[in-house]
Amino acid sequence: MNRFHIAVVALLLAAAAVFGTVAATRTAGLGAAAHQTSTTNQYAARVKQLNAFEAQLRRKLAASTHLRQAATPAKVVYHRPPPVVVVRHSANHEGEDGGHEGGEHGDD
């Protein structure tokens, strides 16, 4: 290959690189603008949805408060828990404790 052919190929590759860079930049710019518009629309829709939900909750709270004021207060009944029984076994069994009755040693 002579120098002329090498120069032409290099020039064509440089032009292709420039056009490719310009195309990629424009595509990325369009994608970002479209994404921003989509995000803005999604945000507005979500805000509208959340505002409607908030209004619904406020209506339910107002109705609930009105019902609570009309109702009598709840009666609180306290039940004691059952007692906890702790059983301690001793190493001495009946008859081996030196004549004490019932296995009571007084060594609690």
C-alpha cells in the first residue's frame, strides 16, 4: 500500500469516529430529555395518587374520631398471671436423710 491509500483510510476512519461521536452524543441527549419528561410525569402522577390517599385517610380518621366520641370508654380488666412454681429436687431422698420426715431439710 502506498502512502496515499494509508492517508485515505486514516481520513475515512477519523471521519467515521467523528460522526459516531456526534451521533452518540445526540442519542444520549435525546434519551436524557425523554427520561426526564417521563420521570416528571411519573412524579406528578404519584403526587396525585398520594394526595388522594391522604384525603381518604383524613376522612376515615374524622369518621373514626366522631365514632369514638360517641362510644363509651372501653373497660379495662386486669387478670393476674398464674403463679410460677419452682420445684427443687434434692440429692437426698426419703429415708436417706437421717430420719427427717417428708424430706424437708431447711436448707433452701
